[in-house]
Amino acid sequence: MGRVGRQLRAAFKSDPAAIGVLYQLSRSGPVRISALANALALDVSTTSRHVRGLETDELVERQADPEDGRATLLHITEAGRQFLADAIAERSAVLRAATAGWDEHDLTALNHYLARLADDLANLTGETLA
């Protein structure tokens, strides 16, 4: 698993942490930093560090919480949505290239076993991470 992770990080240009934050925001809509951290299974300080970089790049922005003027909500910008779409396309292309020589049976088996592993890990830890 470590070897696969290292190879994937080397193949992908985009930061996996940035992709995780943007993906979660694209799914959840505007959220407080604490809710985002919880969804990512990270502490608030780590999440804040990732968000600051994304704000600098104008991929995420803060807006006042309409229900509590003291709080802010994070949301993904259009530039963030495009960045995420590009990163997903890049990752898909890399994975398609890596498995280009695989037959349909092997691809189906890989999908099955990865889903099974994710489910078993979720059952073991009690967490379901997207």
C-alpha cells in the first residue's frame, strides 16, 4: 500500500490534501471549519492550514454565516471547482494509463477488492471517509 501511495503521489501533480478539502466542500456545500475538519477526519489546525493555502489560491473563500454573524462558512469557488475537475481528470488519466493493459476481469476485481477493503476499514475504525 505504501508503494502504491508513493507511486500515485509521484504521478499526480496536485496536492492530495487540497483535493480532499475541495472534494469535501464540493459535496457538502458551505460549512464551518470545524465541520470540514470532522468530515476530513483531521484536526481543526491542520484543516485551517490547508484552507489558508486554498484561500490564497482563490479556490476557497469564506462568507459570513447567515445564521450566526460571528461565524464564517467555507465554500469552494468556481476556480476551485475547475481545479478539482482538472485534478480528477488528471488522476483518471493516470489510472487509465496504468491499467491500460488490464482486461475487464482484472479491472472488475480491482474495483471489487478496493471497495471491500474500504468497507472493512470503515467497519474496523467506525469511520466512513469519502
